[in-house]
Amino acid sequence: MRITCPICGERDRREFYYKSAAVALERPDPEAGDGVWNDYLHLRENPAGVTRELWYHETGCSAWLVVTRNTVSHEILDAVLASEARA
Ligand SMILES: [Zn+2]
């Protein structure tokens, strides 16, 4: 799989570090129960299909990217700087 970094160009995915899905999580209230905190800390969606993900160009330019990827085919549809990505 290859990712086109907006700064460095096309690179092997091993130059990048996958962080997470590119979604904002709402932090629970500090007094929320253990179940709520367990879900917040450990449960994530695992969709099949097109997703937006946060990747770090670890051995390149150190930019954070929002990568749009099909998790079934691994096709990269888009990669933009996280600072310029829209929610
Ligand atoms: Zn880069």
C-alpha cells in the first residue's frame, strides 16, 4: 500500500504510523461510571468500506495526514494535511 503525502509525494505505507480513525471522541464526564469510561477508552468502530484515518509520516516530513481509505480494498482515495482537513 502506498500513501501520497502532500509534502513528500508517494511513499510506502511503512513510512507512516497509523493513529486512529479521524473522528472526534467526546470525553465522558469524570464522574461517569466505569462502563462509560471502558467504552470510551477501548471500543472503536471497525467499519468495512471507505473511512477517514489519521496517519503520521513518521520517517518523512512528520506531518499528520487525514487519509481516506477503503478498508476492504486498501485503496487510498485521498490524503490531505490534517491541519487542512475538514471534519
Ligand atoms: Zn511527508
